[in-house]
Amino acid sequence: MKTIKQIADELGIDKQKVYRYIKKNHINEANQEQGVMYYDEAAQNILKSHFDKNITLEKSLASTPVDVLLKHSEILEKELEIKNEQIKELNARLAESNAALLSAQQSAHAAQALHAGTIQKQLTDDQTDFVQDDKPKSFFSRFFSR
């Protein structure tokens, strides 16, 4: 069993802080002798857990601006490295898609050329047939060909 002063000394904080926390959270003393309040292990554990959290928070807030800036710059550097990796991956994908697009354009161009050659051949064949049909037929060949 410990007094408020002993608990405060153990935690390294002011005894008034401990007293205010006890009153605010309605923590009852285990024993009282001659106006001195003693607190059991359960109450001490509650106080220690609360003030340990606050002490670590105060220490982290009390860090110098230089430390804060260094931590912030480290975080930004890590994010920058991640973004650079993402850019490399996207550039690789873009190069792959450009290569696929180029090959598709080349095959489309080759198909168009082949199709144009086929059409040209058909047109020349039709013209030769048309030229052969231009010969005038005699009267009897026209009459008896039907």
C-alpha cells in the first residue's frame, strides 16, 4: 500500500496530478490512517497505466523540431521511393503496350496492302474481261447465242 506522494514520486510526476486523477475517476483508497490515504495494487496499476501513457505521449510531443523534421523527411523519402517504383512499373507497361500497338499497326498495314493488291488484281482481271466483251458481235451470233 502506498500514498499519493509515494505513487507520484515513483512515476516522477507531481502529486497534485495524481490526486486530481484519483478524484476525477472516483478511485477509492484501500485504507486511511490519520488522514493519510493508502491505495492498493489495483489502484496503483490504474494510475501507472494512465500516467505511463501520458508520459510517453509527452516525451514524443517534447521532441525537438529538428527531430520532427527528420522523421517527416524520412517518411517522405520512403514514399518517394515507392512512387519511383510505381513510375518504373508504369513505364514498363507503357513500353509493352507501345510495342504491341506498333506490331498491330504493322500487321494492319500489311493486311491493307494485301487486300489492295487483291482488289487491284480483280480490277485488272475484270478490265481484261470487259475488253474482250467490247468486240462487236455479229448479228447472227447475237441472235443465236441466247
